[in-house]
Amino acid sequence: GAVVSQHPSWVICKSGTSVKIECRSLDFQATTMFWYRQFPKQSLMLMATSNEGSKATYEQGVEKDKFLINHASLTLSTLTVTSAHPEDSSFYICSARGFFGPGTRLTVL
Amino acid sequence: QQQVKQSPQSLIVQKGGISIINCAYENTAFDYFPWYQQFPGKGPALLIAIRPDVSEKKEGRFTISFNKSAKQFSLHIMDSQPGDSATYFCAASRMDSNYQLIWGAGTKLIIKP
């Protein structure tokens, strides 16, 4: 199947700093990618839809100024968690065409 | 209308047995129904998927049964093995939505040796 990569696989940062997570489709182009977050023992929660060449679409309750999404090319979308706080600690996963990246574990101290 | 209901929440099956997980949907516009397998600390991996024009799809030990009239679909894992222990998610989507998936709540499957 198609391959989606994420980088980094895990990150630990101090409260107040910003963290960027990259999502790449390795063997196909994706005009649309999705960003999810997942809390322990829960299902995936859609945060936003990343659209190449246009603004991301955010789900209700997701702060667009806190979770900045940039779909720079047909194979790359980035999620930046700005001014991260401990409550932002979670597992962030991207997807494209129904295939998922391996996820990024964010821990904010 | 957008919900996908999944059951059971957890399931314990003896090695060699059949694991069955069920999902129900409401939106008749859905036309793509995948199942994902997720191990702890990993992203979901596409296991098998079905479209509503067929009633069953089999890949190895994994089978999806689809009942369009009842708006239900299920995953059957034959000859379940300890390595199948994971969380399984069903989902539904419209193909014209770029695979924007509506997720079930997940089923934690434990296969006892």
C-alpha cells in the first residue's frame, strides 16, 4: 500500500515552545491530508483537513491559531503546535488517501 | 447521521478462534468501509476495505461481511493468533471526500494463547 511518513516520531519540549510535525506522502501525491490527535485508549479525533494551495479546514473546537497547518506541496503537510502546553501532549497522526503515518508522540513538560 | 457505531469495546478470544467485530453506520452516502489495525504507539494500518457493491471480501484470515440493507459491516478474523492482539477500528467514508474517515470507537482485541 501507499506510504505516509511522519517526522519526528516523538518529541519532548518545554511549555511555551513551538513544535513542527511533518507528514509526507512518499509514493503518491495528495492534495488533501488529514491531521488527527489520539488520546490513550481512545479513537482518533480529526483536527483539520490540510489542502494543498489553500487554507486548512479546522474541526469545531480546534484552535487554528494554535495548530498551524501548511500544505506546502503535493507531498508535504506540516502541523505546528504553537506555544505548546502540557495539555497538548498527545499522539498526532496524519493521513492521506486512507493511509496513515506512524504518528508523532508529543510530550510537553 | 455521520456516526459509525462499533462493538464490542473489548474482546477476548482464544487462540485459533474467530474474532468478530461489528459496525453500523447511518449515512447511506458512505461508499468506502475500511478496517484498521493499530498497535500501541503506532499509527493505524489499513487492514482490509470494502465497497457497498459486494457483500463479502476476504484477504487471508481477514474477512469483511457487508449488509447494505441493514447498514452494517463486520470484521471476522479466522484462526486468531496472539499477534492479532491490537485495537481495531472500523471507518466509513465517501470516496469523493478524499478519504475523510468517520471512525468507530475501536475494539481492543486480546487473543489468549
